[in-house]
Amino acid sequence: MRAEVRTLQEAMAREGYIADEAIATALLLTGELGKPLLIEGDAGVGKTEIAKVLARLRETELIRLQCYEGLDVSTALYEWNYPRQMLRVRMSEQEAIDADRMEQAVFGRSYLLERPLLRAITRREGPAVLLIDEIDRADEAFEAFLLEVLSDFQVTIPELGTIRAEHVPYVVLTSNCTREIGDALRRRCLYLHLDHPSLEKEVRIVRSRVPGASEALALQIGRFLQALRARRLARAPGVAESIDWARALVRLHQDHLDGEVVRATLGCVVKDRHDLRDLNTTELGRLVAEARGEVAAP
Amino acid sequence: MSADLVCHLARFAGSLRAAGVRVTVGDEVDALRAVTLADLGDPEDVRLALRCTLKIRPRDAEAFEDLFARHWLQAGRADPLRPPRAEHGPGNPRSSGLVPASPRPVEVEVELPRGDEPGWSRDAILRKKPFEECDDRELARLEQLLARLAERLATRRSRRFVPVRGRGRPDLRRSLRRAVATSGELLSLAHRQRPIETSRLVLVCDTSGSMDPHARFLLAFARALKRVARRTEVFTFNTELVRITSWLSGGQQRSAMEQLAAAVPDWSGGTRIGECLEAFAVRHLEELVDSRTVVLVLSDGLDRGEPERLAAAMQRIQARARRILWLNPLLGDPRYQPTARGMAAALPFVDALLPVHNLESLERLLPRLAP
């Protein structure tokens, strides 16, 4: 499998995602075993991006379901198109159609609004990538329902009957761990835990995503972010933040970090007011000096 | 696939289970399929495949890496290549004792000196009087007030809609289905509404000597809550955890207290908070606590056990519960600082630390019990 893992890593790198072996292995196994992949990790470590890259690699559609508390079947799976149904019923008032036939007509596929889950299952052109984002935000009732869909890849609509998947989609679930995911759902998936990247990986990511950033700038950003994460902030910045910051600095024509610009752009990275307050000027100066390699990190 | 491989994997899964990592047969099947795809000559390949399919979480990473090194690197091959590194996941949080403080800031509510409220009634004074200073007659009156208070227990509207008769929002889906029978004439609208959810509460009360003056009253509070939120579960602990839910429903307060004194070992003895909460986490957590449950721990945090065990147990409970509130009678004293070892260990995993020393503090607690 090693060779395939390498190939996949390279392919992902071409799409701008620097993946280590664990990520590539997990993605390969998801395809081979036909099981959903559950990715857990802090916000901003690149969980959602994995699904996007997967869709680009497989040259297929990415269907995304964003979870929130109270998410229900009519937003996740399907809904009937009431205005159209109503119109149809009204238009045929003059014709003497009996109730049974009318019901059949009105509850047909063409009156069905497909929501993400149903669309992922019924896609004809080949398997889609289904991203179920932030599953920890949905409640347990939805989790139980999802379990049913993900085990059989079929859904039952009372008016229509059972719809089976044309192609089993690649499913990626992400969670920020704000809530423990139920054991049943966890067991149904393969598992990947994403951590903040190492310095070397972070520099590669910044370089690949922000081509305008010089080697030196990327390295300094990497060091700065690593030092920030080691400080136990209330909200640790992820790779998403380092990319944003690199973009901002490139836009400001910076090729290295300096105290003033860092203070002005710190909002790209530190997004909590208590954290901002804790980082006073001397602290920042020290972090910048360390990042520039002028002072050895403690 | 060879029978050898199957046996080896089963043994590996067995030792993982023995180390406390939850591995099901389904996981083993996944792992087996993945391992047959992997290159058995390449330990790194096997390791990554196993980690992914056995669903190894960061907290189990250390145990996994240990056992992997023993089972797959030394057993099978002569050359244990490089030792596996933990590329993913931080070090096992359990090993470091007190894990980093949870990002959620803990609220500590302390009684603020305020002017007396206008008007006077005997009840108004009683509301502010510390429990331990009340005489028997006052206590009986307090219990009555408490019962009325609990009826105001906070509830919230569910975010989900359910069909209802009569008032509510129009439910188009059902209305239209009905209309089909009358050839499209909407004779009546179906409605749906958000139901009211009541709290699920789990109370874990300390009954050790240092809590003695408060115990009677807190149990009365538990009874009052139980009447309103039926699914309330009550436990007591000092050196051992006892489930007393069934004694609280019906009957007299006194008989509950007597039963308690008879059944709870060492009533008013020393406390082992960590061990008792751990026992709660092992035996009852999955059954009684879910993401809608508010867990209340009533204790002064004066623990004679190991703070690490308390912290680990609190972390497990916090991961599952909607909210975990620590009610501490000592907080009524403005000079009190939560520095007792047990209290300090538990604090990072508590959503709010609140005083319970008089009726007024219980009153202020009610909104926080919303599901």
C-alpha cells in the first residue's frame, strides 16, 4: 500500500494539500473498504479541506451538509415542493381525477426537492463526495438518523418507497469535538485525528497555498504560529489562520515579520480578546524576534 | 488471508481491550480488511492502517503505540525497524495528570453584598438565612418554599418541530397531504410546534462530615427537583457511591433520611470524591447522562483521595454532559477561595461553580438547569 499512499500524497500536493501518510492512508482505506471517514480535530487544521481535495481528485461533485442543532430530515434529506404540488392540484380541479391518482401524480419524483443526503445517494454520474460538516453540532436524533442512511445507503420516503444509492458516495464526516460523537456512529466509520501540523509541514503548506510568500516569510510565520500554539491560548490558531496571515502579509509586500506589521495584522491569527490582551508589546516583540531567529527560542 | 494473521490481530485487539481501549468485533473486521491491503513487510503501513480502522483516539494513542510495538514489531519480524513515532495526536492526556485547562472559562459566582430588597416578609429573611443557622421550624418552612421554587425550573423549547393539534405553525407537508383527499381544497390546516423540553438532571451529593449541616436541605432540594423533572437521578457519596433515586419519590422526607443513614456507609465520614465520581462515570455515565443532561455535583471539594482521579472522572463526565455545575456551600463565604486540592483539580472541567448555602442561592441556580 506504501506506493499507493505515496501516489495519493503527491496527487494531493498537486491540488495544494500537503498530506502526511496517516491522512493518505485513511483516504485510501475509505475508498477500499467503502466506509465513511470521521475526521476529528481542532478548528482550522484542515478537516473540511480534505473532502474538497478528495472531490477534486476523484473529479466529482462535492455535496456538503452543514450540521447545526435542530437539523432535521426536511433540510438534510428531502422536502416536497408544496407550491408546485398545490398548483398541480388546483389546475386539475376541473378534470375528474380521483384522489388516488392525484396523490400519485403529486407525490412523484418531480415534486421532490432533493436535499444534500438524498442528492448524494441519487447522483447518477458516479459516486459523489458527501461532506457532513461539524457533525458534533447536530443533535443525537439526527445522528441516529444518519446512522441508518450511512449503513445501507438507502432512504425510505413514505410516499415514494425506498430509494437505493446508485453509487455509494465517499463520505467524510468532520467534528470539532465540542460534543462526544455517539459510539454507534463512530464504529460505523474509519477514524482520523488531525493535529496541528509540525513546523516543517506548516511551512510547506504556507508555501504551497500562498505562492507569493518567500521562503523566509513562510518559515517565520511557521515559527510564530508554533510558538503561539505552545502558549495555550483560549483559541489556538489553525493552519487556516497561518494561510490567511501569509496572504495578508504578502498583500502588504512583507518578506519578513516585523513588530509593527505583526501588531497591525495580529487579528488574522489571534481571534480572542483575552488572548489579544495577554499578548502585550514586549511579549509580541519577543515572539517576533524568536520567529526571525534572532533570539533562540526558550 | 492467513489464519495466522487473523489470530494475531485478535490477540492484538484483545490486549488493546485489556488496556482499556474500546475495540469491537466490527473494528477488528475493518482492521483485518485494511491489513490485507497493507504491505505486511512495512510496519509503518500496518500501523497507520490499524490506527485508522481501529478508531484510535488521541487519548488511547499511547496505549496503542505501546502494544503495537510489542505485537507487530517484535513478534513478527526480526528487525524491529524504527520505533513508531506518535506523529498524530498529542501525548496521552491521561499521563500528564492534570490536562491543560479546558478552553471554556469557568464562572465562579460569589455572593455579592447587595442592599436589602424593599418590603419585608418572614420569607424574605428566611431566603437569605444560611441553612446551618435555621432551626427545625424554619427548616420545615424552607422546605415548603423550596417545593414552590422548583416548579419554576427552567425549560426550553426544543429546536425540533412535532405535529400538534390546534395552535402552532402551519405544517404544509401534512396540510397538503390532507388536502389531497378533498381534491386540493385546504379545509383545515395542520400545525406543528416546538415542544417544551424539561431538564434531565443528575445530582451527585456529598454527605461527608464537612457537608453535614447542608445535607438535609440539599436532599430536600433534590426531592423538589425530582417532582418537577421526573428524570432526575440522585446519588450520594462519601466513601462509596449510592444511588438513592428510588427513596426520594413519595414518602416522607424523614424516612428518606433514615433510609439513607442506614444504607450509606459511613454517613458523615471522610470523602473520596475522585473514586466516587469515577465509580459514577464507569457504572452510570452512559446510561444516565447524555448531551441534554445537566450534572450537579454538590460538595465542598474537601477530598481525601487523589486529585488526578477526580480530574480524570470530571473530564469524562464533562465530555458527555450538557453542562456540569459544581455547587459548593463554602462559596457563600466571600473569603473562600477554591483552593482545596480536590476543588482545584475539578475546576477546569466545571462549567460553573456556584454557591448553595441559602434558599436564594438555589433560586439563582434554577435558570442554569435548563436542558
